[in-house]
Amino acid sequence: MTTLSHTNRRSMLRLMAASATAPLILPRRLLGASAPSNKITMGFIGIGWQGGGNLKAFLQQDDCQVVAMCDVDETHLKEAVGKANERYGNQDCKGYKDFRELLARKDIDAVCISTPDHWHAIQAIAAAQAGKDIYCEKPLSHTLNEGIAMVRAAQKNKCIWQTGSWQRREGLFRWAVELVQNGYLGKVTRVEVGLPAGHNDFGKTGKELPDGPVPPGVDYDFWTGPAQMMPFNPCRFHKNWRWNYNTGGGQLMDWIGHHCDIAHWGLANPKYGCGPDDAVGPLTVSATAEYPPKDAVWNTATRYRVECVYPNKVDVVIAGGYDEIKSGAKWYGPNGWVSVTRGTIDASNRQWIREIQDREKKGDLDIQLFKSPGHQQEFLDCVRSRKRTLTPVEVAHRSQTPGHLGHIAALLGRTLKWDAAKEEIVGDPEASKLMGKQMRAPWKV
């Protein structure tokens, strides 16, 4: 069988999506199940807890086929490959320990990256350079400099990018943002973003287990990758790696890609907010945080408060562990307020909510937002059409920027000035150094 180049596959998929008169529909047995030309072929990098959820979602999509998996845990890898082969009724999905081998395959159109935070930048940039479209979990990056590099790589290689900030697909969040962007509040003066605090023992290991042996079938050196090598501890491993700054960013960075993403979305109309959510950023950032003892296994902040001033004199507070800042996003203006979180939308005038729903149905809003068919389906649709997704890399990077800056401000105990256009901390070399990190050789961005 002749192998299509990656560029030709992209062109073919785009043409097929545009053709309404003569769609190409062929039986799989005639195409071969390994890379059917009318399906988007995908590889998965990281298939643990979050990756397993993403795998389940993409396996349910009929217009893509998962043909490759990568994980440094043999148990995870074997289980995931088995699920894919069971779904398709063949043995065509292949497993890899090294993500570079997966990315070298020319028959893969897109990848889903669900590894711990410290791996995102290296793997996503390599995927972009390999010509793949990318679905990447949030938070986008482990440091500010990584996020900047990821944006540049995606733009240079013209990648379609969807970040796992899936709340934009939900009606409640869309209606809240439409209320704000259509001026129901008037000019926004304040935004509150409430995130979780403390630590969740997702791995159910207990908080203070001692260091121990590496589990069988795990390449711990590869798992550590660009992070600093530490003794293996089950409390810093699967699921709970997010509570140590060596590999994660705590609750602040784990959740900022959700609720701050929505807050920025609401501010995207410069008439009532600050400007486009793929370019907006704070002018100043100050923060306080409470941390566990320095020798604790989990060392990320347990309580934090980040206070920002945005363009057009919008005050933005991002906090975890403060009762007055409720979960989700809440915008204030001279006409009232609107708040939204998972499962709940509210407003100072509750009639606005029914009105925005009715106006959306009629299509008579000045700013009417795209109604997503589902986060994974939208990504696949955009891979074909080459249109921008709801959560492209630029938007994801900007939504987490105040979190990265807040962490630096809390560590140094002072207010930072931020140049959003240049993406630079102004006049503070010590703070600027904390925008990046030293990676363990041979890894670098």
C-alpha cells in the first residue's frame, strides 16, 4: 500500500471535509484498518488516569482511529493497547515506551498528550515539529518560558491545537460568557476566580509514605525525564505527582486552565473587558501563599491568593482556600454580576439567564459564541477544516500566565510588573529567572 505523506493526508482530510457532493466512504476492509484514509489517525502519549479518560472519549469517535500508544508504565501501556484493539477488532494499535518513536510515524495525523506537567512542553514541541496536530492536557506548561516556546512551535508548524480545558463546550459557561461579552454587566470592573485548595490524595497512597522501590514495569528514569531526579516515592507518582513542584504545580496550576480560562473568555470583548483571550494578560501581579514544610513530600501551596490588575482597570483575583471567593468565575460590573461554575450559573438579575438562552436560540446576539459539538469532536473537526479550536495554544498559555506569575510573586514576596505584549517581567531580573527551570540532561526546550 502506498503511504501518504503527512502533508498529503492533511490535504486529503480537508478536501473530504469540504466535499458535500461526493464523500469518500469505503469499507474498512478495502482500506486496511491500520490507517484508513477517511479517518484521522491518532497516537496517545501518556495513558494513565487522565490519559485513560481521553482515550475512552476518542475511542468513541467514529471519525478517528487510535493506532499508537506510549507510556513508561508497562501495565498502563498494555491495558490501553488492548482497549484500542478490542474497540477496532484487530491488533493494529502498537505500543511504545519512547514518545519519539511514536512521533516518527508518518501515518499519525494527531497526538493526545496526557503526561505529567513537566513533560508537556518537550513532547508537544516535538509533536509540532513532527507535523502532528495536538490535543494537550492542561495546564499547558510547567513554566512560563515553556508556554512561550509551545506557542511559537505550534504557530511555526501551523498545528491545530486543542487544550483539555473542556468547560468551553458546556452551555452554562457559554451563556455566562455571552452575558458578559454582550454587555449585560456594562464594563467589567472585577473578576473573581475560585479554585480548590489543599491536596487531594488521588492516588490514595497516604500523605507521608516513605521512599521505596520502583514498581515493576516502570521506567522511572524516563518518567522523571527533564525533572530533577528524586528517590521514588508512591506519593509523588501516579496521580499525586501534581502536588510536588518538581513535576506539577499544585491546585493553582491544576485548575487555572479551567476557571481562569472561562474568566478570560468573558473579558475577550474589549468594549466591556480587556481584549482578546489569546493576547490578554495582567499588568501587575501580587500574591501570597501558604506552603507545607520544606521537607514534605507534597510541597505545593495549600492556600493562595493572586491579585492582578488587567488593562482597562479590571481587578482579577484568583484564590484557593478563601471562603469569600467561590468556585468558578464571577464577573462584576455597574449593572450587576454573573457567576458560573460546574453545574451552576447565577446572576444578580436571574432573568438575564433565560433571556440570553432565548436570544442565543434566535441568533440575535451581537456576540454569539460557537456551540461545541464536544471537546474531542471539535478537535477532530478542526483537524479536517484547519479552523481554530475553542482552546488553542495561545488561549491556554494566556489563561495560565497569571498562575505562573502568581507563584513567582508569592515566592519572592513582591509585586511583579508584566509586559503582556513582550511576555516579559519588567525590571526584575531575579523574577525573570524564575520564568524557566533547569532541565535534566539531555532534555531541553
